[in-house]
Amino acid sequence: MVMSEIDPEFVKASVKLCKGLKGPERTDFIEDALVDYKWTAYVKSPREVQRHFRDVFTKLVKNFGH
């Protein structure tokens, strides 16, 4: 999957979804976002794709803790 441009709505939707989760579910969601980002780096996805997944993860951490 190659993304020509990063969709900021996807990041907003991820934050909105995470906001509706409670405790352990929220933690699992954020951890899954990190796993997704690490996977894109491991398989050497295009830089834009890696940046997209990193942006999702960092936005979640900034909004819901570290």
C-alpha cells in the first residue's frame, strides 16, 4: 500500500476512537499503533507510509499519556 498523501482525517479518527476506550483497551490500542509503526519500518515501507503511522502513534501518545 503506497499512500500518495497522508490523510489527516485518519489520524483524527484514531484519536476519536481511542478517546472512547477505557483503560486497558486504550493502552492496547496505543500499543497496536506502535506495533504498526515498527512493522512499517521493519519491512522498509516507503517513508511516507512510515511517517503516517508514526504520526498516528505520536498523536495518540500526546493526547492520552505516555
